[in-house]
Amino acid sequence: MQISGTTKLLGLLGTPVAHSKSPAMYNYCFQKFGLDWAYLAFDISQTQIGAAVAAMRTLSMRGANVTMPCKTAVIPYLDRLTPAAAAIQAVNTIVNEDGVLVGHNTDGCGYTQNLRRGGVDVKGKKIVLLGGGGAASAIAIQAALDGAAEIAIFNLRDAFWDQITQRVKAIGEAAPSCTLSLHDLADTATLRRAIDGCDILSNATRVGMEPNVDDTMIPDSSWFRPELVVTDVVYAPPQTRLLRDAKAAGCRTFDGLGMLLCQGAEAFHLYSGLEMPVEEIRKLLYESP
Ligand code: NAD
């Protein structure tokens, strides 16, 4: 594919971005579908994000993905937010709709879509969600909007507790048909009871991430049962200790890499209206030697 006088620009905004596989993923798709678009990573701090969004307008960029630490800082510079992005005050995708910059959050769609691709619909399900940070909030709002019956969130009672309480309230207001509750992660009796009664156990903390690959939130395998679906947001490594233990106990599991690819696929769909070949990208970027 040649860059020409008509090539449209898209990009990634945040820092650090040098390690990101997003440019390879999106440029591969642009080439595959013959789109006259190009995607670059821009190292942008929170203090630069307003200027970066102004540049998006000036350069008529088709869109941008937003990563840490800019997901919330970008909001004041956008024209409109989707209900999910507004409820959790985090944007990871900006689409330029004829000069109107719309902020989306595709992390939660990535989660529910990854499950759907494997034949699991969150509609009517009871979910235990470990963690109350960015990934957890994105999962909670999308699962609630997609019809989950109950979401019990367990987080450390740390300095972020009041902030998480407010966010859970906002999610409940945006998706009133879902019953949300927030619990102290240290209350293991309540956690055990909740897992016994749920359909999906979802880790949305950093626990299990490299280099601490032997850490898990569920140290006792007797907490698993074969009907339980177990998911992880951690994608480095994709097969976390939680997922390995759950699989050994007979559970169906879904990894964070699937979620990551599906959130990218959702953003690509918002930019182009086209379907990203998720399995092809997974093999190309993450499974080739
Ligand atoms: P965050 O800092 O916003 O939240 C981290 C969460 O982990 C908080 O709830 C915190 O209380 C909890 N936590 C941290 N250490 C803990 C511990 N030792 N015990 C119990 N809880 C602990 O971070 P985030 O942006 O939500 O990211 C969390 C993880 O999700 C990271 O591994 C990140 O790479 C991953 N992530 C994956 C995707 C994906 O598409 N797969 C998307 C976003 C984030």
C-alpha cells in the first residue's frame, strides 16, 4: 500500500506507546481491505492531550485510539460521549464523524464480544467481577447494558474505594435493569458464596500479570466448578494461573488477549464499518514465532 495525497491518518494517543501492536494490527487491516488510511503511534502525555485532539480536528483525522494515561483526561476536548464512556468517564476510541469527535469505550464491548464469539452471552447472567479499576468498569457497564442480571464487584478497600462506589452508582443509573453490588475483596466468605452462585467469574485486576505469573485471586481450586465460565483481562501472559487452574477444574475460559483483539475489532468497525479478521490478527501478531 502506498501513502498518497489522499491518505487519511489515524493513530494511538497515550504514553508509553512504543511497544504497542495497534499500528501493526490496524495497518494490516487497512491494507487487507484496501483502505487509503495509515495508523501511527503518538507519545502523548495528559498535558498534551488537548493539543493532540485539536490536531485531530485540524488534520481531519478519521479517528484515534486512546490509551493510558489519557483515557479520562481526553474527555473535556471531545464533542460527544457514548452512554458507556460517559458512565465510566473513560474513552479509548475517538471517531471523527464529519468534524464531530465522538468518544467511545470499546474495552467492555471487547469483553462481551469475545465471550459471544465463544458462544457465551452475558444476557441474564450473574457475574462476579474482581477489581474496580478501568478494565473492571468497562466490563461492568457493557455487561450491564448487554443485559447481565447481576454483577457483584469485589475490590480492595483501598484509597480508591469512594471513587469506585461513585462509579458503580453511575453504572447502575445508566443500566438500571442490572443489580450491581460492591464488596470488600477481603471478605472471603461473601466472595466464596458469590462465586458459588454466579455464572461468570471475571478477573479484572492486574493479578497474574508478568512478572508475577504465579499469582492468582483464587488460590483454592475447589472454588471452581465445571459450569463456571472463568475470564481474565490480563493478556501478558494470555494463559494466566487463574485460567490454567480453572481449565484444569473443567471450566470454560476466555483470555485477555481475546478481549484485547475484540476491543480493537470494535474500534476498527467504528472507523470503517468492516469486520476485523480477529483470528488472523491473533496468529499474525501474537502466535507467530
Ligand atoms: P487499574 O489500575 O485501573 O485497576 C487495577 C485493579 O486491580 C484495581 O481494582 C486494583 O484494586 C486491583 N489490584 C491491583 N493489585 C491487586 C492485588 N494485589 N490484589 C487485588 N487487587 C489488586 O488498571 P486497569 O486499567 O483496570 O488494568 C487492569 C489489568 O487489565 C491490567 O493487567 C491491564 O493490562 C488489563 N487490561 C486488559 C485489557 C484487555 O483488553 N484485555 C484492557 C484494559 C486493561
